[in-house]
Amino acid sequence: MKVQLFLALASVSLLFTSSATGCGSGESAGPELQNITQDSLAADAESDDSFGGSVRIAWFGNTPDNNYDNASLNGAIDGARRGHSTVRPFYCQYDPKTQLDQCLSAVRSRSFDAFLIDANDGVGIIPCVQSAASRGISVVAVDLPIGSDPASIQPQVRGQDGAVLTPAAKFGDTLVTVVSDLCGRLGKCNLVYLAGSLGINYDIIAIQGLQGLLPTHQNIQIVSIQEALYDQATARTIMQGILAQTHDIQVVIAGGDQMARGAEEALAAAGPLPNPVKIIGGGAGAYAVDAVRAGRWYGTFVTLPFDEGELAAQMAIRAARRQRLKVRGIDPVVNRNLPAFLTADNLAAFAQFTPQWPG
């Protein structure tokens, strides 16, 4: 999910923090981000959303060269613009302690009325949520839950106003079904799993689910589990190392599309393999969806980062203005009646799907 931040809206103040240094290398985004539909708020719009004082929002993400984060941030910017409010991003470089320190510092600064938090540690960030609430700052979880329940889309912590995310547990739970069905067709099924981060529930639950298949699916073997930090180049290098040891691989699964893309590059460079490798990504980015449609990938987990940011900003602004929140937990994928995974099996039924990030 890594490219430079590519969208800034002139009507929204975007001030960048320098509290952490960058890490990881950027990769070209591939296909340009397809036109993003702007109707995600249609069912939730309120007549007074454009009225009230400007709300100063702090958005807490990972890196400025992560294009999945950027899509979420851009959605937040758009939602803030609609509500005549502003957004300032903070980047923690995937470090939960840095994120907690940034969050607490933002509380002490008295410069913000609302927080949008993409939590690296859903439990570890709780002290900041509580501190923010004590100062009257509204808090909305975006992309990943705040709290100990990775399956919930509802606020879990006192002081949290809302959550807009596709639950971390949903990826792992539905991946088990996808892999079970796919491996049932393949016979021999040696797997590689590339995690974004081995420390977050999104990957932890997926790995546990895959390991849970082994006792009842004798044809499935896990060849390697590696952490690629949502980086295309890192995933390519890791996959090259795995292929140097064995070409007997039938399925590659990545927690993020950009890592799946790096694996695809390594597989192509390795030359003809005994059998075509089935690739499963995460995020339903433009590159991944094109790859599924072209038959190069088997599937990708569906998420909508722009919707996450836009809806979360709208929710945070309403909460900061002390307006009533009709809904406090939203899964944007369910909101749009989309499947958990876009695969070769259901591709025709969702032919009109439009990705919300490059992938």
C-alpha cells in the first residue's frame, strides 16, 4: 500500500507531523486509482451535516507512502470538506508506542476536536481514547478496531464515539472458507502466507485460521509465514527467497494486495513453475481487481478505505458537534452489499465493482 500521498484538497488544511522518520520503500502504484464513487454517504446524510463550527480532526495512520492509508485519509479529507472541517495526519511507522505518544500529545495540545484512529494496537491505544474523551474530543476507529474484540464494528471503549471498519476477524474467518474450497479443487495445496504485520489481529486471526485447517485437510501444508510490512518490494524479496528453496507452491496468500503483487513479480521472474500458483490478496485495490478479472489472481479480500475515511470523518464531526449519531458502527463493505472476497467464482456477479485504492 505504498506510494506518496497524491491528493490534497485546497479547501482542507493538511499539516504534516515530523514526529517519526519514514521507513520502507515506495513502489509504483500501477493502474491509476479508478474514479471513486461519491455516494457512500447517501444513506447516512443528515440535513445539518453542513452546519456547525469547523471541527479540527487528527487522523492517526501508518506512513505517508502507504497508498491504502492515503485512500482512507483522502476519504477523511473529503468527509471533512463536506462538513467544513479540517484534517491533520500523523504517522507512526507501524509503531504502536509512537502512535500512542502522538495521540496523547495531540490531546495535550488542545488543537483538535476529533480523532480518527487506525489503531496499530487496539488495546494499547485505549489510554489515549480515554484521555481524549475526558477533554471532550470525539474518537472514531477507522480500518482497525479499538478494543479487544477483532470481530466487532461497534465502539468497545468508554469515550469512543464510533467505528467505521471491516472487522479484522472477517478476513481470517472468511479466508478459511476460501482456502478450503480452493484447496479442495487443487489436491496438493502448499501455502505461503505474507503478513502485513505479525503483531495485528488481522494477520494473527488469518494465520490461526489457516493452521486450524491442517488437521482436517491433509493436502494443505504451510510452507512459510513471513512479515512483509505491506510493502511490494519486501514481499518480492521474501518470495524470491522462498522460491530459492522450493518451487512446490500452489497458493500464495497476502494480507495486502501490494504484497501479493510483489509475490506475483517474484513468481514471474522465477520462470515456468510446475503448476500455476493461485494468488489471494487483501484490499480489493485496482491492480488486484484487474488481476482477478484477467485470471492472474484467484481473489482479493474486499475493503473500501475511501468509504472508511469519509464515513468516519462524518461520524466524528457529528459527535464533536454533539449531534445525534443514528449509527455508531459501520462496515462499509456490508453497507454496499459486497462480498467478503472478490474471486473468480463471483466475479460476474460484481462486475461493476469499483476499487477505492490503487493496490
